[in-house]
Amino acid sequence: MPSAIITCPLPFPDWELVDDVEVYQTIDTEDQGPQETLIYDGKCKYDETQKQVFNADSKLISLSGSIVIKGEVIVKGNDKFEGYVKVDGIKKEVYSLSKNKIMGSVFSTEIELK
């Protein structure tokens, strides 16, 4: 179900959404191995600012940027999100996915990239 999003009723700066993105979720199945599913195909705000963070094991990880998508991107399953994105044709691995809420409704989905 590509481009399945739920939008927030508040205004969003649509003029900042200039980069094309495809978000793929990787789901590991017992019978068929990992399966990739396209969960979003559309515009996003891509920020190439690099930063370093510590993960749960206290290891330093370098992040290559982040993308912001208007509304809520529906993911399958309740476990940690695993997958990758293609931003302007460049494939990057997803480090984390978060959904920013305002007054109980999801305003945007932010994905940090390795």
C-alpha cells in the first residue's frame, strides 16, 4: 500500500518537501527469509547534516542525515522498524523512525539514516 499516510489537521510547511523518497520496510519471515515492502513513495524534506549518537550498547554511531515526511507513515508490526530508504536514487539504511505528535495526532514522521 504505497503512499498510505494519515495527515494531521494542522498546517505543514509543504514547500519544504522537495526530495523524492521511497521507504522500504524489511520484514524477516521464518519461511521465506527477509521480505522488502514499499511503504511510502512520495516527497520529503531531506537533511544531509551528519551527527554522531550512542546506541544502547554505548557504541558511537555516525548518522548520515534524516528525512521528514508529512503525516504518519503506516508501518507493519510493532517491533523495531528495519529497512532502508532511497532518497533521490541513493540507498541509505534506516537507524530509527519516530512520529512527532501534536495534540494527539501525528504531525510528521522522522527517519534518521545511517
